[in-house]
Amino acid sequence: MARWFAEHGVAALAYDKRGVGESTGDFRNVAFMKLADDGLAAIQFLKSRRDIDPKQIGVWGLSQGGWLGPLAASRSADVAFVIAVSGPGVSPGQQMVFYYANELRARGMPESEVQEASTFRRDIWNYFASGQGYDQAKKETELARSKPWYNEVKSQADDLFGPLPIPSGLSKSSARYALWFKQEMNYDPVTALRALKVPALFLFGDEDRITPVPESVSVIRRVMEEGGNRDFTIQVISHADHGMYVVTGEGEGHIVPEYLTTMRTWLAAHVGKKP
């Protein structure tokens, strides 16, 4: 994407996530919201360059970056615009429940069972996050073992049927586990969106199975309008998945052209660069 921006007249700085490539640190040891600091540091670096207009520095982010872009802009007047791609308008917890539910659907599970399993997952996760309702969580876990969806849910990546810790044991969980349930799971993107006053472009794919698109679109539109930001655009791209790749037809596996065209047109109107 950095090369694409450069080819269309917009200088771009891309950097390795903490602990990835040549970057030091470890992104798994901090709540993901802390990673907005890295984007803001990158902006300070760009401001120091004579070949960059300091008043036209924006942020682009995909998926988790779709949360971090608005968050960075809400914290710094140096962010001139935001492009958020597949950025959920819901909490990470809601987004992941949606993802796991779609995974079950893809395995052929009936919708009634998907909904029942999703309710169970929400209840157990809420216990992990709050430490409240241990007896109910234990009862639901024991009951779930007799459900027809038990084996499928047990095989999913979040190890939902691992040993259920008592409330005092929750504080002894692994660092990554604690970060997710105590800090990340209930992160509310609405706060940053409400504070977003710069031009913003929100892009989604209608074949996204990771982000709840209709719900996200509804939340973002409502919050932006309530916050008084009139310069925002939301577009749902047909036949595009979470990463903006074509999922049907002859172009399957390639970036959806409409995604790039939309960004190019929007940038020409908002950044003053000719595409």
C-alpha cells in the first residue's frame, strides 16, 4: 500500500509492527491501543522532513489499524485525515464473537446452535473480564459440554473450555490473556470516533467475515453525525473481503479495483494530490 500511495502522489511511511521484521519490542506485551503511539511517533518523524507538508499528514489503517487510526487522530492535532479499512465500529470482544460465529457457520452449524454458542462465549468472556458471576459461568460451562455444538466450539482457537479459574485465579492468568480480557476486549471505538474532527474515509467489504459490517457502518455514521463531523465517507465495496481482496469471479485473490479507485478519488479531493 505504501508503494501504491507513492505512485499516486502521496508520500507514505510504512513501519514494522513491534517485534515484527526489524522492529524491536513485542506487540503482544501491550494492549493494542498503545500501538497508536507508534503511529504518532511516525508522524513526528515525517514532520521533521522538509519534503513533507506537515499540515497534510494522515493515517491509513487496516483491521486493527481501523481502530488505531481514529484513536491516533483523536489524540493529536497533527493528524490531518484518516482512512480506516475494515475497522470495526464495535468492541474487539463483539468483533471476535462475530468472527467465531462465522467460523461455526462455515463448518455447517445450524444458526440456532451458532447463536447459542455465541451467547455462551459472551457470558464466559464477560466473566473473565469482570471476575463476576463465577457460579453461573461454571454452570453454563458444565451444561455446554452436553450441547451438540460442544466439540466444534472446543476446537476453536480461544480455548473456551480450558480450566475455569476462580475469581482470585483470574489475576494469575498469562499477560496476553489478561491484556485481552482486562483492557482490549471492551475497548469502545465510539469515544475516538466521536472526537474525530478531520476528514475520514471508512471502507468495508461486503464479504467481510471478520468485521460486522452493517453494524459497524451504522455505529460510525451515527457517531460521526452526532459528533458534528460532516466530512466523512463510508463505502461498502462489493465482492471484497476483510483485506479488500476479491472473493468471487475471475478476479478472486486480487485487490478489488473499486477499493483503490475510491481511495484515489477521495485523496485527490482531500489531500490536494492529483491521482
